[in-house]
Amino acid sequence: MFAYIVRRLLYAIPILIGVNILTFTLFFVVNSPDDMAVSQLGAKYVTPEAINNWKEKNGYDKPLFINAGAKGAATFTDTIFFTKSIKLFALDFGRSESGRDITSDISIRMWPSLAVALPTFATGIWVNICVALMVVMFHATRLDRWTVFVFVGLMSISYLFYIIGGQYMVAKTWRLVPISGFDAQGQVWKFLILPVLVGVIAGIGAGARWYRTLFLEEANQDYVRTARAKGCSEMSVLFKHILPNALIPILTGVVVLIPTLFMGSLLIESFFGIPGLGSYMLDAIRSQDFAIVRSMVFIGSILYITGLILTDISYTWADPRVRLS
Amino acid sequence: MKSQTRAACKAIALPLCVLALTACTEGPWNNPNPAVPEGKMTYQSVMSPAPPKHLDPVISYATDESLFLLQIYQPPLGYHFLKRPYELQPLALESLPDVVFLDAEGREIEEDEGNIAFTRYTLHIREDEHFQPHPAFAKNDKGDPLYIFNDAQEGEQYRTIPDFPRTDARPVRANDYAYQIKRLADPVNLSPMLGFMAQYIVGMPELSDQLGQVERNGWLNLDKYEMAGLEVVDDQTLNITIKERYPQFRYWLAMHFFAPIAPEVDRFYKNPGFAQRNLTLDWWPVGSGPFMMVKNDPNTEIVLERNPNFREDYYPTEGAPGDAELGLLDDAGKRLPFIDRAVYRLEKEVLPLWTKFLQGYYDRSGEVHANTKGFFDQAFVVGPNGLEAAPELADHGITVTEDVKPSLYYYGFNMRDPVVGGYTEEKRKLRKALQIAFDTEEYINIFYKGNGVAAQSPIPPGIPGNLPGKAGMNPQIYDWVDGGMRRKSIDYAKQLLVEAGYPNGRDARTGEPLKIYIDVQSQAISNTSMNWMDRMFARIGVQVEYRPADWNRTREKYLTGNTQIFSHGWLADYPDPENFLFLLYGPESPLICKCDGANNANYESEEYDEAFQAMRVLPPGEERDREIAKLVKPYQDDAVWLYAFTPKEIYLNNAWVHNTKRHGIDKGTLKYVRLDTTLRAEKQAEWNQPVTWPLYAGTFLIISMVLPGITAYRRRQNATAR
């Protein structure tokens, strides 16, 4: 397995370079270094000298990809792309265009993101699996058909509706919890109840329907019939036989998400005032802060690759027949 | 049955846990504000959707940031809180600056002599101005700065300013103002004002060049560098010399760019490793104003506290007409500031902001951005008698404050465009026809809920030169009828189109329909407003095509002149007509200056430019008013902008907040705000009683779903095989 992991990590390097080139190209297709300078300096009284000065100080006074004026390796290394990208691979994210330390910002902001994403993720999976198993238990009954109808209904509703509806009813009309905010030093849980509740409810439709499909496939297998024939209780059949055998597709969809939980959620964080990485990324895009966008995309890629490797490893745990080599 | 009971218990447990957890909190369950220190009068407010990026007074150039900087720093001058039109007054100075005019040899001359080469401003700093307590001023037994480190490890235990155990302070001296001006000149600081100020302050370009050559290794003591236009006469006196005459310079002295920075503070923040922990002047400002920053977490909240060293300052005893009736002089002569602490929480969406305001958790509905449209829809409803406060506001005792900022939103014609540009009579008539067709009043009513004032000239209300009534009316678009302005008729606009060579909206020579192109910024326009504009121009047979683009592409179009009609906005830096009239000054055209000039219309008029140059250097008075009138006339005759208006922002205040008058320019007004915290606590408790029946209903619903399931499951388990 060790050799497999090392090989996968080596595969990750060209992927990360590719992601970096793509991010860089897309960003600079939309924004030129001059645009970035004006955005940071403000739209009033900006002189060409101020723009040049900003570009020089922030290392944007070089060509983007190829420095025709340089010789040898400097043709490629004395460029914005190389100078801005190479440090990423040493996990040195540098400073944002407004001068703040990105590593420091990320290390502070990832905790609020996790505080919301982790309970939403764990509770969501638990609720979805339980609901799906319950529906499977009553398969081909009126309850099953109605539940699937409700699932499709829940899936069809926009995520925004859940957020705004939840805020309006629970926080505004019933005044049970704060409508938004975050207090890292105080009663954090008070601010998490609503976003977690909204996140879980919004995910039930798609999640439980997907798991139902997986479980139904297993429910018709011979070993399930055998278990029932042996006199196992329905609970035992569901949780001890069907669930473990349906784990592979579940893990495929779930484990890959675990590392990316650090990245937070754009919508939830924005509406509930959670100071996490999701809103950090959104603010950076709005303010054309390439240093932050680049760093966040890079971290996101690393986490996604980590998630994929963890998924492969988790297969060996879920199914002893699987061997990584 | 046992398992049924267990499941029912579980179902009940969840809401009970929520109840129990929530009941553990002090006060209402939904209180989003952290506990405040006992006995401190705390103002609860909001930051704008974008948290401040810069708090260094030489770098910052955004109103969101001024909101904090102007509570913390004391620039030399400030504005009278209540008087309108806006009135400059000394803030950190004993009196307004002494102004002396000099000739090329540096000899003092009279103002009316024509050979003014320089103007010298003498600033007399107040003796009672003191910096806030800060570790940068702390000294060891030898009198050396206590917190100066040789390497990053030495001071790594300090993550924020409150981590430093020892602080000290000292009086503000004239040199601190000089030091800040040198920081403005230092190219390393990337001040957005450097290019502009270097045109005026003597010696600034030279110092900037000199500092640009210096090899840096840590702190650079700017006191070692001379700047020709700065002279520190003594601890309380500073001379600033600028080139020629620029009377508007005094307004710049009221901005944070000219706030004092102690060299010790600059040195402190250049400690090795401090920047990596965001221990910078850009994050932790150090001033002599009424408040100091004690927490800076722009992701959640920024907290200001009363500066214990703030000098004696008192609430004004005079105001504008009507202020006394509004209770704005009730606190006249009282010591400032009234509050001890201000918490600004980041709020990005309107619904949470509005809800928290209604629940009494925010004292006011906003600070620098009124969220007028979002708020207005919720706060006001159309009733049988017109606009009425929403029912949920009726018993809250909420007061409304209007803020007409000195600003303009406008659509301008590119005067170099072959279709709508140019200075022939036909082109003027075409533009006037389009101006008349664009019903600004209806536009404001529909899209701004009536919160705006249609502009008659480039000078917005509240600024000298903006004339009320008939005297200020644009006679090209309006007629004065029955004591009021009335937009000229569509028939007249059609007639103008005929005379311009476009009968019924078609080119008389080619028969092609006239199509105009409007460049709009994508975020700033909606489909409904585009549909509305289509309808307006269709009345005179003109077709419109919109070219939405983001700001970067829009800026490119300005720089290349590749636009026909463009949208733009301008918020004044200072309340002087010059700050608006320069929007049409020829040399400010991006095509002429090859820079981000303000004259995006590329308007060129010798008559206008000459009058502008004359007006720019004149002191307020009749002669200046005459020059301003000369500037307004060509704007109206040449029909340079399609339309313009000044938005009116609406802020709401809870009943316990006093002295809420808005100042369109100065954001340093927190010191005047007074709170009745007893009333606030009472109202918060009254308005936020939790509604608990949904918890019980939810519990019942879960039980009613779970129990039949369990029953069905048990029945199935116990069923015999069929």
C-alpha cells in the first residue's frame, strides 16, 4: 500500500501544476496586473506611476509566462507565473494583495469552516442513511412511494430557499436562535444550530434518495434473503448486512469530501456570517485578490487529491478483498 | 413497548436539549452579540459587506475604512457635526491653519498679487493632544523603547497588540504630522494619494525619488530625510508649503492621510516577524482620537474602546436650523465621547442585518452603506395614504435619518463619439432629446423608491454652487411651471430629434434607425431598469443596446474612449464644487492625460476649462459663484451627461440611540452618539421572547412519525410467514 500511496502522491504533482496553470490563465484572462493595481489602489487619482510602483512592489511587473528579454532558464523563471507559483509547492502562500499573511488567515478561518461543515457532514450522513434504510424497509409500500416523492420535492428546492426560510422561521419569527453570527470565544453552538439544521435538511432529499438506491440494490441479493431466512431481525439485516455491503459506493462519494470540509461553504458562510474559508474565497474573488484565489485553489486541489487517496484506502477497510498495489 | 418508549424519549430529547442549551444563555435565546464588559456603554453596529482591507492612514482610501480611521486618528482639521453646508473646524489644531502666500523667491505677498508661487499653511497643534496607550511608547529603565526585537523569535509570543503587557503614551507633536507626510511620499507604502499630492506639496516628488533609491533593512527612520515643503518649527508648529494656490488643500487636511504617526510606532511595527502575524500599522492603528482599536478581526468584528488619553472635547452648542427641534442640541456642551465601546460586526446579507436591527441587537441599520433598497422594501409599505412604515416598525419607536451624500450617479455621453458626441448644434439637439426622454424623476421613483434628487448641474445638493428652485434649474430639460420644475414634453424632444437629423428616430440621410449603445457595469443594472430605459427611448423612436461589462473592462473602455454612453458615479472627497466640476475639466480626459482621468465624457471646452482654472483658486465668495455659474452653463448647453442624480440614503435608528445626524463627508461622528442602554435592555427582552410551540410541535411531529413506524416494524417482525 505504501508504494501505491507514494505513486499517487507523485501523480499529484503534474495535476497540481496543471491546476495552477489553469487558475493562473483564467485569472489573468479576466484581470490584468494593471486591473489588480487599480483595484487595490482605488479608482480615484490613480496615476500610471502608482500603478507601476504597485506592480513592481508586488512582483507583477514581469511578463506572464515567457520573458523574451531574459536568457536561459530565466526566460521561464523570471515570469509572474513562475515566481508566484513555485512558492506554493513549498506551502508558502505569501501575502495577500492587500498585504496580509495568507497562511495566518487560513489557519484562523479554517476552524469556523470546520465547526459548521463537520457536524453538518456527520449528521447529514447519519440522518440520510437512517432515513434511506427506513424507506428500504418499507420498500414497495405506499410509504416508500410517498417518501420518494417527498425526496424529489426536497431535491428540487433551491438551497437558498432553505437558508432564507430557516432564517425567517426559526430565527426571525420564532426567535429560538441567533439569525447569524459566530462567537469563537463564547457559545459557538448557539450559532451552529441553524446552519447545521439547514444543511442537514437541505441534503436529505438528494442524499437519502441516493442511499436508498444503493441499499435497494443490496436488499435483493441472495445473502440478504439468507439472513432473513436465518431469522435475523430486520434491523440486523439492514445495519449488519446491507449497510456494510453498500459501503463502497457510499465511501466513494463521502470520503473524498472529508478533507475539503476545511474549505467551508460559500452560501452557508455568507448568509450565516460564519468567518470561514468559504467567505474568504468569495471576498478574494470580489476584490480580485489573486494571491488568495491562487492559494485557495491550490489548497483545494491538494485536499481533493488527499480525499481521493483516502477513498482508495477506505476501500481496503470496507472490503477486505480490495488490495492497493 | 419498551423500544417505543425509548424512541419516543429520543425524539423528545432533541428539542429538549436545544431548549436546555439555549436556556443556559443569558438573556434572550437569539442574542447574537457576545457579552459586553460590565458597566461599559457599548454601541452595537455593523461593518459593511466588505471588511476593511487597509487601516494604515496613508494607504486606506475607502469610506468603509474611514469609518474606523476617523474615530481613531485626529487629522489637523475636521467638520462641524451639525452645521450645513459643511463647515471645516480645527480638530487637532488650536485654530484653522494660517495661510501665507509666497512668491518664487519665498517672499510673503498678498493674496491678490498675481505672482503667487507657493502657499504656506501653518498648523498650530493643540498641546493637549495625546496618543492612545500603546506598547510602541513603552520604555525600559534606560529610556529606550521596550519592544524592539532583533529577530522574529524574540517577540513571537505577541500575536496581537493586547498581548503586550506594558503600554505608554506621549503628547502628539508637530513632527508626527510631518512624519506621516513623509510616509505619504515613501513609495514603499503605495499610498494612492502620492501621485496627486506630489503635484502640490513642495519637495514630495524629490523625497519620493530619494526614498525609492534607499536600500531597506527593517525600519527606515524618515526623520533623517528632509522634505522641502515641511518645516517643523517647534513641537506645536508645522509649516506645509504647497505649490501655487490650491485652496482645496485645507479639505485634504481633514482627511486621515494627514493624521499624525509617531516614528516610534512606525519603528515598532517594523520589528522582525511582526508582519507575518499581521502586527502592522495597516492592522492596528495608533492615533490620538476619541477611540482606539482593541480587537481587529475583520472576519467577525472590530471593537473600539474609549481612548483614555483623548483630550477634552465637547458636544457642539450650535447646529443647523431645525436641529434643536429634533433634539440634536440636547447634549450641547457635554463632554465627548458618550459611549465607552463600539462593536462593529461583519454582516454580509440584508435579511440577518434587518432582523437583528428589528430585534434590537443593532443600534442602527448601518454605518456607511445604508442598504437603502434592501431595507426600504422591508421598512416601508405602500398604504392607502402613500408610503407608511411597516407594521413591525410601528411600535418600535424607530427614527429615520436621511443622508444625502455629496455624490452623483450619472450616464455620460462620450463627446468624441461620432454619433452622440461632438459640439455642433445638431449633436447638442440629439443629446438634449435623449436627456428629455430619460425621465430621471420616474427612474428615481421606480428604482430608488423616490430616494434621490435629479441633478440640474454637476454640483449636488449641500455643496456651494448648487442653487435651489428656478435659479438652479437646467432650462434645457425643464420648464418652470406653477412654481415648480416640469420636464419638457416628448413632443419637444421629437422636434429636437428632427432638427438633429433623426426624424422619428431614423437617420434622415440613410433611413437607418438610430441605435444608441450604453455601457453599463454588469452589477449595477437590472433587466427591469434596461426594459424601463428601452421604453423611455422608444417614445422618441430611439433603440438602445446595452453593453454590460465588469469594472476592469469598463475602465479599459474609458482609457481608450471606446464607449458611447457610459455609467459612472462619484463620491466627493470634500464638500467643494471643484471636486465635482473637475469631472468635466479637459485635461482630466483619459484620452488627454493618458491616465485614469475623471473626465470620462472626454468633454473639451476652452470656456469651461478657463472658468474652472479661475474658480479652482478663488476663495468662497461672489466672484467664485460667478465662475461656478460660468461652468454650469456650458454643461447644460452642451448636454454632456444623459442624466444625473444624487441618491438619498435612508438609515433607521432604534429609539435608544441619540444624536444620529449623518455627515455626508466626515465619518468620525461616533463620539457624538449617545445610548440609553436601560431602554435597550428592556426592549431587547420584550421583543425577543422565544416562541416555543414549534419545538413542541416538532417533537410531536417526530413522535407521530416514529411511533407508527415502530408499530409497523414490530407488526412486520411478529407476522407469520404467508
